[in-house]
Amino acid sequence: MTVATYFDTMDYAPSTEDDSVARKWLADHGGRFGHFIGGRFTDPAKGLETREPASGKVLAEIAQGTDEVVNKAVAAARKAQKGWAGLSGHERAVKLYALARIIQRNARLLAVVEALDNGKPIRETRDIDIPLAARHFYHHAGWAQLKESQFPDHDPVGVIGQIIPWNFPLLMLAWKVAPALALGNTVVLKPAEATPLTALLFAELAEAAGLPAGVLNVVTGDGSTGETIVSHEDVDKIAFTGSTEVGRKIREATAGTGKSLTLELGGKSPFIVFDDADLDAAVEGVVDAIWFNQGEVCCAGSRLLVHEGVAEDFHARLAARMMTLRLGASLDKTIDMGAIIDADQRARIAAMVDRAVADGAELVQAQVAAPKDGTFYPPTLLCNVPATSEAATEEIFGPVAVSMTFRTPGEALQLANHSRYGLAASIWSENVNQSLEIAAGVQAGIVWVNCTNVMDAGVGFGGVKESGFGREGGREGCYDYLKPRAFAKAPERKPAQTAKAKMFAVAAVDRTAKLFIGGKQARPDGNYTRPVVGAGGEILGEVGEGNRKDIRNAVEAARGAASWGSKTQHNRAQILYYLGENLSARAAEFADRLRAMTGVKAEKAKAEVSASVSRLFSYGAWADKFEGAVHMPPMRGLALAVPEPLGVVGVVCPPEMPLLGFVSTVAPLIAVGNRIVAVPSEPYPLAATDFYQVVETSDVPAGVLNIVTGEAAALGKELAKHNDVDGLWAFGTLELAEAVERLSSGNLKRTFTDYGRAWDWSAPACEGEEFLRRATQVKNIWVPYGE
Amino acid sequence: MPEPAMTQSVAPAAAGHNAERNAGIPLDLALVNAVQVNRSASDRRAATLPGRRAVKGDAQSAWLVKAVTCIDLTTLNGDDTEGRVRRLCAKARQPIRHDLLEALGLGERRITTGAVCVYHRFVEAAVDALKGTGIPVAAVSTGFPAGLVPHEVKLSEIEASVRDGAQEIDIVITREHVLTGNWQALYDEMRDFRAACGEAHVKAILATGDLKTLRNVARASLVCMMAGADFIKTSTGKEGVNATLPVTLTMVRAIRQYQAMTGAKVGYKPAGGISKAKDVLTYFALMKEELGRDWLEPDLFRIGASSLLADIERQLEHRVTGAYSALNRHPIG
């Protein structure tokens, strides 16, 4: 090509970023890397090769992290943790600030290495990945500085095992490492085997920036290395970003270990285009949604939902736009998309597209040129995908959008929410009323109005449903790297001592407390009862022996009471106060019952009842005061952090303090709009069954609070297995905690347990924001503005 | 790497507007009112486009020379004189030093600016100075720049410029019609201007800096095209804000919509504020991405500029010699 031919064709010329500095860095390491442990690199060892997806050429050899290596890394992190946490917030802030600065000073090198290793365009690493990574360290340097003042009742979790994916290698490192370090934790990080290089380069830079040895350790390797980290006894928390399938396994593997866990998993995020949208802007939105990073994005807007009236026009514009996308080598500065990470992933994408076409989807594929070598896959749109097709429901993790139409806003919401996932959603409309209503109704952790795939360190990122739990970024993200000091010191719970049954209590009309389901007293399905033995061995009465069908019925009733979440906060507050009022009116009766069941002294029983009344008032107070935030990301607009209820939540109440334990767990959940299936204290269930008479007189809508008595462990397991239960709180034995966490993996419930430790339910720590945070998840709604 | 399938060679056009004219259509108010423009999304597209399409090396040189052929070399100052206009016309005839064109392998090509743009008073002199070159003279008109003289005066100004030999007329619209949503008035005015132009081609200056919102810009663009504008143009160069990328994006998308409706290809002219070679590459990339290859020729793309040419000349010399250039190494315009 000459100037004259370009003058005639007006084509782009390939424009290639210089990679000599990156190549030199690789050469300086001999093209072979060890792990980074305790502030130094171990000797390179036989292991895995990392390749350039754009050409298939080997970039470097990396070591395979064995059990021994992981042990060393965890030991180094453990050794460093106390000292790191012992620094003042300011001292840690200085170190994080240095990390931010050193990323910026080496931004171009990091961008080039990342583009080579991952195959994504240099434009993205240069303009998005690396600047955002630096921004994460800046933002979290701030949280380090403010930790003592902002989180005075929290301690760092300890040693964190972090496992990150190959799609945004350095950015995911930053999302994980920056908050962990800021709040006083130390880290063992395993980058993805396909993209380990920027993590190794970052470790080298961190050392140069003066990060103390052992605070950050990088162990490379494949999935088995990750498994070793997950199952390591001395790791206090696992933070994982990756597939839902692996996330489930991690949930099961860590069950009952007391390891804290955050999972950022897959998605099939809806991209909703209304008939009043700026269609050209929405088309460009699709480019940013699904043809960003080759579509290898967990929050990719991969499911287009288009208003039927504009669908034809929109698809025509989109098809035309696709044709001008450019594919090429990652260092070419004129491209939109690079190569898929490897041949397996490419084959997986191609197979899913083929199956969708076989199912009847209409294929629109950009006829764009790509280099011969390398694992390229063209931008792809599948129109009229049958809802039953795998491509319509499963994550493809490639540059493939599927499209469906809707008729009304309600139907858009129904289609959007009809998914096991709930990571992100993008809404395109010029009508603020419509946009915000859909934003409120869509089940997703991140909602973008008239934008997509925008992220910031100050705005929490993370999903709902099977897209995982936990948030990364912002204040909400900090809590995932902290633990409340009060709970950590609780003693192990002793088994409840119940007296041997001797006889029926005298002078009482026989009374069998039924279950309470859907606002009605219900006979247990199995038609069995269990006796409740009083402190003196007398039988105080009988309660229903709930079984899995009773759980099913209760969950159904709770699911049906969906309007509770949309009641006004004022209304929920009123009902909680009313519960307190009615309980107070029957205080003496409840105190007597507590005495009879547990044998506590009159004074103590009275105190438990009045503490319960007070707690109901507290959550009535909180109901209209547990607020969200308006984040301040660098853009013209608002990012609204809204705490939303989990949905249907099971509660296995603690065995001790049968009234206060019940109120302490149920009230915060109700206050923020959840619907409950509660399993009362197994040895002392009558306080809860008496309580439903209070419920019946306090205007609590049917189905909001359901009570199923019986064997706590068995009912807890049924709740854990139930795939229409969104959260499960379980207090009791360690075995219960283990079973609940393990069995919750089916739909990745948010769980909250005490791991067999007896909390003091009368203590201030057992009331308030910690419980409200556990009862909610933050949805971040991005609303850019400007006319 | 093989060329993308989209690539097609287009014979370079001679100076001037040689495309088929836009006949216009009846005013479709429903369509005008349905226009949606999201500003944040427009800003984002404009901000990220330059990063997606780097133009370097030979392609850059070619694109810069092409840009010269699209320039409406302009002088619109109160102190303009015939002598000043003749000097400008000389530059328009030979905007790039011949030795540079030789070195770039373009010695055989006839490279001129797209047009020369002046006030009515200097049309005759410019036509005379450009005799035989095929370079059209464009006259700003209709009470430029504010456009607030009586309607009849506007029409007679157009007619006078056409009589003096102007082949292109750059009219200014009455901003009041846009700001008050009086689309019928805007349509009627534009219709009259178009009729008064006769065979001369008409560019509608929207003065986007006065219209403020992108929605206004999009609606005004559509109305002017419906009324038969051959080109839509951003600004007079006298507003507080002149051509910007988000405004450009909005206008070219309106052009695309109008083409989809009618098949007519309307040209685009950003004016004011494009003074660097680098900026013009971004504008070209935007035209290419949003409208396609046809809009990279003076037929359908003009740049209203006075100092841009000098920067392009310096960049081209740098490309040829490897040494950074100075203004005084290129003939003055």
C-alpha cells in the first residue's frame, strides 16, 4: 500500500504498539517464572506455558503451584498478617498509594504485557484495564487511611486466598488485592493459568514499591493449585471470580470451615431497549456490552430484550454496525476485538452458536477479516432465539448476543428476571420514569441506565442469585474484607440441656401448637407432633413435627407475599412497632413461658422479653433508616447504591434464648423487606409458636413470617436445598453450619451462620447494621445524565 | 492482514459538490418529534472513537491530503479585502507544496481545497481568482452569522451571490425556530433558501452552539434535510462553541437516518474549532465509521477551517523529511 492507494481507498493501516519493553521484561526473566512468595521470586520450575492468543506463540513458562508451594505462600502471608494489620491506617495507605503510583508509572508496560497475554486489544488494556486498576489502589488507599474511623468495630479477616480469571487479569487482581490489603489482610493470589504475567509483573512492582514481604504472594498454576488454596486450613477467606460451576464447588469445599467467602460468578445479563431509546446509542451500547473484551465479560449484556415495535429497526442498525467492527492482533491500535483466549473456548463458543442455529435462531455474523493464526471469532448476533435454546439461558462467554422481543415494560422485566443469574442489567430509554422503575425491579447487582460495562472502584460490583455474592468496590465492598470483632470472640456453644420428660404439666387444657404458614395455623403435613419438655421435666405441650413438605408450603407462602418488599419503609416500621406493642402487652405470659421451658429465673425471663420488645422497636426504627448511598464515580451522573432484600429467607433460630434469638434474627430480615420461613429453637419452640398470636394481631401480611417447628438440623437442610430460597440464616451446631453452607450451593444462597459459636443475643453486637447488611444486598444503579 | 470486506475503492472526486442533490421531502413532524439523542452515550462514543482507530504512517499522510481536498478554505472577517481573498484563492489552488506531493507519490494528483468560502462582497473576486480551477466559491449568506435580517433580504442576498458566480451558498437558520420548536417555520425558511439558490448547492448552518442540546441539533438537522439542504453544517465559527465530536455524531446519525428514509445522501460540514491535523483524522474516522466511505470525499464532507491547512502542511513535511516543520516553510494562505 502506498500513500496514493490509501488516498483512493481511505482504508486504515495496521498501527502496531511497540512491544520491545515487554519482550525485554520477559527476556530478563529468561522467559520462565517462579512464584512470588515472601517478597521474592522462587526459582522457575516446570509447569505451564502461557501463550499469545493472537498468534498461538508461547510467551513464557510459569510454575505449577504444588501443595508445598501453597503451604509456603500461606505461611508467608500468615507471618506477615499481624504486622501488616498492626500498621496504622495511614501507614497502609502510604503503601497502597505507592502501588497506585507504580501502576501508573508502568502503565504502558502493563498494558502491553496484558494485551499480549490475554489477546484483548491494547486500546482496552491501555484505556480501561490499567487505569481502572490504578484507580482501585487509589480508592482503597483511602479506605486504609480511614479504616480506624470508619470501621472501628471490625477487624481484618486475616489471610485471604484469591483466585482470579483470565478475562481482566490485572484489573481483577486490583479488585481483589486493593481492598484486602487496605483493610489489613494479607493475600495469596492465584492468577489464571492462561494469563499469569501481569500478576507476576505487579508482584515485582509491589516489591519495588516497598510492600512488606509476605503481604502479597502470587502462586501460579492450574485449577488444582486453586483447589489447594481453597482447602487450605490456614486461609481465612476465599475470594473467587470465575464460573458459577467452580463457584459452587468452592461453596461446597469451604462449607463449615468458617472461611468467609465471596463469589463473583457468571451472568446472562439483560440489555433492555425500549421504544423511546436513542437507538443509535443503544446499538453502540451493544458494542460496549458484548463486543468489549471479545464478550469474555461476566457482566456482558448478552441477552438483548428489544421492544417489539422497534425490533426490526434496531436489529437492522445493529447488523450494519457489526460490519464495521475490526478484528486483529492485540497490539493493533485500529481494532475493536482481539482473539478469544484459547482454542477450547473458541470451539465452545462456536458449538453453542451452531446449536442455537439448529434450534432455529437466525444468525447474523459480521463478515470481518481476521488474522489467519490465532483464535478469532467474529461478532455474532442471534435473533429470534427460542427461549428454550441453551444460548438463550446459558453464559456463552464470547462475542455472541442473543436477542428476543417484548411487548410491555412488565414483560421486559419478566424476561429479564427469568434467569438463574443476576449480575448486571442495562436499560435504554429516554424516559426516566420507565428507566428507574425497571432499574428497581430488575434482579441484578449492577444496573446501568443508558450505559453499560462502566465500572469504578467506588461503586460496588457483584451479583445476586447464581451470579454470586459479595461486592467489590466502595464501602459495601470493604465489609467483605472485615469481620465484626464481637462474633469472633464468642465461645463454642454447649449442647442444650433439656430435662427428661416426666409428665404432663398440670392444670392446662391440652394444646398443640400448629405450624404457621401463609398467615394461618396449619397442621403439619406428616401429622406427627413432638413434645416440648419443660425445665422440670414436665411436658408443656406439643408442637408440630415439620417436614420437607411443610418447608415447601412455607416457602411457597413466603414467595407469594412478594408485596412485602415493595411496602413503604414507614409501613414496615409501623408493623414492627405494633409487634413490639403487642408483645409488650403479653410480656408476663411470655416470661412465664420462658421460665417454664428453660428454667431461667424470673428476672432473666422478664429481661429477655423486654429485650425482645426493645429489639422489635429497634428494627422498627431501622426500617426507614437503613439507607443506601449515592456514590461519586468519575462521571456526570449518579450511582445509587440501594440495599435490597434478599427475598425469601430461611432462619434456623438459635436454640438458646428462644424468644430473643427468634426476634433478633427474624426482625432485621422483616424490617428490610424479606419474607421468612423460621424454624424456632428446637428445644424451646413455644416462644415462637406463642409469638404467632402476636403476629396475627399486628397486621403482618400473610406469608411474610412463616413458622415451621421440628428438628432444626433436618429442616435447615431442607431450606438449604430449596432452590427458591434466596438466603438462609442458621444458628446452632457447627454441623448445621456445614450442612447449610454445603447444601446452599444449588442456587448459591446467601448464608449467615455462627459456626457453632454461641453469640450473646442480649449484647448490642447482636442488633443493628451488621444484621441489616446481612439481610440485604446492595444494588448499584448507574444513572448518567445530561441533555 | 487482508483488507476488510467493507473496503471499496472510490475514484477521487474533483473539487466541489458533485453528488446528486437532495430534493427534500414534505415535513414529517411526527418523525422530527420522535428523535431521541442521549447525550452521555454520545459523549462516550465520541470520547472512545479516537482510541479505536489510530491512523498512522502512509495512511495518515493520505488521509491528511484528503482532508485538504475537503477544506472550505475560509476567510470571514470584518477586515477582509479583495487582496486578502485573492491570496487565499492562490493557496486554495495549490494548498500543498508540490515537492511534498511528489515525495508522497501524489505528484500526479491535482490537489486543491474543496472550495473557498467568503462573504458575498468577495464572491466576484474569488470566482475570478479561481477561474479554470474548478474550485467552487461558497458564499455565506442570509444575514450571516446571526441570521436576523428580514427574510426577503436573505433571499435577495442568496440570489445576488448566485448571480456573482457562487456555486455554493452557506445559509444560517433562524435559531429562534429551533429554540421554540417551530419546525414548520424552519422548514419553510429552508425551503425558500433552497429555492433561491437555484443551481447553487446549499449548506444549512445550524449554529449548534446556539441550539445547545443534541436533541435540538438532531431535530434541526432532520428538518433542514427534509427542506432540501445539500449539506448540513455545524457553525458559523462565531458561536461560543463550534464543531464538536458529539455534535458531529448527532448530525451524521441524522444524515444516516435521512438516507435510510429517502435514499438521499446529504453532506456534512463541521466548521470552526478544527485546527489540528490530529483532529481531522478523528473526524474522518467518525465519518467512515458512522456513514461510510462515500462521506470521505469533498462531495459529502467539507471542513470549514482557516488554520487547519497550515498544520497539515507541517505534518506532511515532517512525514517526508523526518524533521519537524515550521509555518514559514509553507506559502501563506
